[in-house]
Amino acid sequence: MLDHIKSILTGQFEAALCMLNDCIELCPQQHWDGVIAKYPFWQVAYHTLCFADLYLSPGEQAFDLSPILHPNGWNELNDEYPSRRFEKPELAPYVAHCRRKMLRTIAGEAQQSLEGPSGFPRLPFSRSELYIYTLRHVQHHTGQLGAFLRRLNVSLDPRWVKSGWR
């Protein structure tokens, strides 16, 4: 059963990250600053990746605050606005990083750790629920980005991915 659950989580994470990647790749450069709710397209994509990266870590202390991706440390995640604008060529590799991290992390999970605490005091539920929570977060923002692109009539709007990376 554990291998089955890990396979499901992996397939759905890959699909969600693939769809997010499509949105980032398909966004025309002239719309990179287009507003979604009150945030620019790039910031929604960056925010989504930051929190996927964070919640794929065992806990806050284990999170790698890369100076390239998080130049202002924790403030990049905690402040409403990042310290700088992130460009499309920076975010595509961040998607790849999150995908590799997810594959490693989920593959290494044992039943005890999936049933144990999330590792984040502000999220008082199990590690397995943390993964579903994170998937919902990625898909929520990917839906916003995809809807934005559809409103622009981008010729190849993001396609639905059922499972896995395509």
C-alpha cells in the first residue's frame, strides 16, 4: 500500500508541476508582469515554487535558502512582495529543482514519516496531508496562471496533465 500511495503522490505532483511549467513557458514576455488578482504573473509562479520547495523539505530548518532563488532569505517567503523581479529563465530551472526534490523526498518516505507530523508547526497535520495541501496550492495557482493565459488567447494554452510529467 505504501508504494501505491507514493506512486499516486509522485504522479500527481509531476502532473501539477508539469502544468505549472507549461504556464511559465507559454507566458509571452510582454505579459510576464500581467496582473493576476493583485500580483504579477511572475510573482504568482515564483510564490508557488517557493512554497512547493519549502513543503518538500523535512521542516523549516532543513529548507535550503539559496541566495539565488531567495536573495532576501526568509523574507522572500514571508513578505508580500519578493525583493526583486524574477525572470522566466530563472523559474524554469526552479520547476526542475522542485520536481527532482519531490521525486527524492517522496521516494524516501516511510509509512511512519507519512503518518507523522508535517514538520511545520504552522501546519498541524500529517506529512501525507502536507503533500496533498501542497498539491492543492500548486494547482490553485496554476489554475490562476492558466486562466490568465487563456484570457490572452495564447495559442497553445496549458493542457491538462492527468498524471506524471509529459
